[in-house]
Amino acid sequence: MVKNPSTEEGIVEAQAHPPQSEGAQALVIVTVDQKAIKIHRGSWIVSQLKTEASVPPNYDLDQILPGQPPIGLKDEERITIKGGE
């Protein structure tokens, strides 16, 4: 979930889907604001993930996993996208 901190509008949900094979690189589909975006599975710095997913840099990202509350992510934090989370 992403919120614009200045207006608290523009809520975006992000979900990881099972990885897809594309050549030698495994991709996962991340849903951002109901749009599917293919990204490489693996380790990401949150600010780089925002850039790849076309999320404005001033938005806050939360990691949303099934059955768990959203986890706030800091831009300098590193997360691992595995797919199927």
C-alpha cells in the first residue's frame, strides 16, 4: 500500500504473484494500483523498487503479505521479493 504523505490520497496496493520465467531471469508480477508490473525476483532497495514500479518517491510503501498486517518500509531498507508471498 502506498500513500501520498501530503494528501493521503492515491492509495496503491502491492501484491506479489508467483514468479514467471522469462529467459534466464525469474520475474514476479507486483500489482501497483491495480496494474501488474513485472520485476526481477530478489533483493531490492525500497527506493529502487519504487522507481521500477513508477511509484512517486514521496509515497510510502508498505509490504502486504497474506494474513499479516502491513509493514511500513523505509526508502533505504532492503527487502527480498520472492514471489508467491
